[in-house]
Amino acid sequence: MRTPGRTAVWSLALFVLLAFVVTVSAAVGPVWIPPAEVARVLLNAVAVPTAVELSGAAMDVTTRPLFRFRVSGLQEQIVMRIRLPRILLAAVVGFALAAAGTIMQGIFRNPMADPSIIGVSSGAAVGAVGFIVLGTTLPFGLGLRGAAFVGALAAAFGVYLIATENGRTPVATLLLAGVAVQTFLGAIVSFLLLNAGESIRRALYWLMGHLKGAAWPDVWSSLTLVAVPFALLMLYTRDLNVMLLGEEDARSLGIEVKRTKRVLLALSALATAAGVAVAGIIGFVGLIVPHVMRLLVGPDHRILLPTSALAGASFLVATDTLARSGSTELPVGIVTAALGAPFFLYLLRKREVHEL
């Protein structure tokens, strides 16, 4: 099957999986709602435009429901106002982290690379914990998530600038710069926590990664910040495939390696920052999912990037459902770490055996 056909088949299958996981997740909670009822609520929310009116610079779109199923008003409120925003935010964050992880593993040509390798998560932690502990008023009305987003981007571009010399950014230097910056930022976070006082609980909870309290504005803002870089990343999948052959071979085939690397790193950092800013530090999604999907669909990034992103969305929705299913709700970052750490050790062991 040609690449577009394989991409369409895999993407459709993973989209169906995502729809199934979202439906089951929306059924789980203190009040159990049958999945069939959840499906009816979700289908009732599907609307189609019927008329468009222009009044000056504003545009008013009239819609009507595509389906009309009878549902309980209470169950509809629980699904649409309480559970669905959190579930969709988990899907967006998982989508972003898995897509960024796929790009990072391609750039570094290493299946153990993940989005945090260039300091995005550490920068977000400094921004968020600093905002919580210091309680300072930021310009432009930036709150906790704005501080985390700015910190993430600042750290990523700081790592890039440190690793760049004479217009060149060697992958090995970028990796070492990322490790050094992460260590330094980790020290700053530790210092802030030592002086956190009563705000330490809130800071630690953010660092563990959670999706509690998600609302529809969070979903729409995160979706916008993730969709744009992802669409641009898809335009570079062929170039990334060529770069897997080596930078010298890529140059000989007409790829502008320096420019492509900069763009890929910037877009990956933006997508990761958008996810981390609203959910805190959620590790291993960008490590586990791209590696598994690479085993299933192969190394062609034209297929691997969209399928990894969709699989990442399903994975984080499923793990967040697991995190809130017990008698005590856990931060989702704890669950992903519990699943990801053994998988990371498996990758490490497999790599050592292969090298022997």
C-alpha cells in the first residue's frame, strides 16, 4: 500500500480507538454513566451550520444538532461540563507530547530521546513554581500557565543558543547543553521549593502533572497552540526522513539541514510547551508512544508522526482515566512515570544486548 493509503488507514484506526477511549473515559467517575448513554450525549453535541450572517466585522453562524437522541439532562451536564473538557485536554496534551517525541527521536536518531531533552519541561517548572512561590504579577496578564509556557520556550531556545557555534548546532552538543541546563534549572526549582512555605503543596502537585480543573477555554487555547506547529511539522516529515541518512547525505540531496533542524526544534518546543503549561510535568509519553508506533508502522515520519500523535492522545486519556479511577485521585504524571520507567529500562537493556 502506498504511503498516503497506509497513513489514512492507520490514522482512521487510531482515531476510532481514540473515540472509543474518550467514550469509555467519560463513563468513568463517581457517577457511572453507561458508555452507550455517553455516546448519545456526544453525538447530540455534533452540530452542522445552517446559516451564516455577516454584521459588520462580526460573523454569526447558526447551527443545528445533527443527531437528536433522548438523554438525561443530569448525565449530559456531567459529561459535557465536567468530564469532557478534562478528557479532551488530556488528548491534546498527549497528542502534543507524542508528536514532539517523534520529532526529537528523529533529530537525535535515538529511540530514547523525548521532548524534555532540550529543557522544555525544566523551563516550564521554573516558570510555574516561580509564579506559585513568589506570587508575582506578570506582564500581559500571564498567569500560572502563561508563566510555564514562557519558561518552557525560554529554556528551549536557551539550550539551542548555547549549543550553536558558528552557525552549527551539533546534535551531541545540543544533547549535552540540554542536560546541563536541565540540571541548573532543577537546582532553581529545588531552591524555590525550599522557600515555598505554605505554597509547597500546590507547587509539588503541579510538578507531578495533573489535568484536574480543566475547562473548555483550556481545551481551545491548547488545541490552537498544538495544531499550528503540528501542521507545520507535517510539512517537514520528508526532510526528516532524509536527515536520518546523516547530515552530509541530507545536504547532498538538497536539504537545508541547519534551517530544517532549527524549524523542527522550534515547532517541537512550542507543541511541548503548550502541553506542559496546562498539565504540568508529564513524562514518558513522548518516549513510549513514538517507539511503539515505530515498531508498528516503520520509521517513515510521514506515517509515524500522525499515528504517534493520535496514539499519544489515546494513551494519555487512558492513563488519566486510570489515575482518577481509584478511591484517591492520583496526578496523571505519577501513572505515566510508573508505566514509562520500566519501559525505558527495557529499551536500555535491549539496546545494550543489541550492541553486544
